[in-house]
Amino acid sequence: MALREILVVPHPVLKQVSQTVEAVDDDLRALMDDMLETMYDAPGIGLAAIQIGVPKRVIVMDLAREGEPPQPRYFVNPEILWASDETAPYEEGCLSVPEIFDEVDRPARVKIRYLNYQGEQVEEDADGLFAVCIQHEMDHLNGVLFIDHLSRLKREQAVKKVKKLVKAA
């Protein structure tokens, strides 16, 4: 396993649409292991492959609370089969938009389908933080950042702040 660099706005790769994965094989599992290690190190709760410069439809996530044992999850080629009309606001942040947090409205519940770490197809319902996180990460696969859901002014301010932060590092 290896730590990978997390790309930050306004890196152009973050706006790319990720490609469908043909098969879950050892190379892909190695990528997912690197992603998980990178996400834990950041620290974060979700990471899409595009955030480390790999334009594949792959997400890792761990929603375990502090003090709980790790609960790593892997999503290959995730898709939303259904989304509730009811929305819920949630204050989101992103490893690719460090130190920026803002409220985003998303469907409160979704039904998703994906391939897991073993390449088995899974369908499940998501609500609460899981629904927020899977939608946030799936946005990445389509070249969309959470700040794209904000007003133009807020988005521009966020990018400016991150550029300043990166310069100072």
C-alpha cells in the first residue's frame, strides 16, 4: 500500500468524468487499498479515485465514528437507481477543497448499485451520512465538486481560499 497525493482545486483533472471499470482485479484492489490508506491519512471519510488522479469509477469510504473499529467500504462503478424527492441539508467538506465547509442539499435517501471489493454486485439503500457521502463521492466521478452546488460567489471564494492555503504550505 502507498500514500497518494490528493489533488486540490483548481486542478483540471478533478473536472474529468471517470471511466467505467471493466473488472475488479488485483490491480484495482491495490488501487483501492492505496486510496483507503490515503483517505485515512488525510484524514477523511470518503475518497474517489479521480482525487488521486486516477479517472476510474472507484470510491472508498469509512463512516466509522471515532473509537469504533474501521469499517472500510469499496464502491466500483456505483450508480444511483433511485433518489427520494425529500432532500436534506448537510454541511460538507472535501479533501480536494481543504478547510472549506458549506451546506449542500441532496436527496435524503438513495438506492445504489455497485461492485464491491470482490467484484460482486450489490444493491442497497442509503440514508443519513451514508447517502450524503455516496452522492458527494459519486459527484467526483462526474467531475463535480461539492462547491459546484454553491453560488458562484461562494465557489469563487472557496477556490481563492484554497489557492492561498496551498501557496502558504
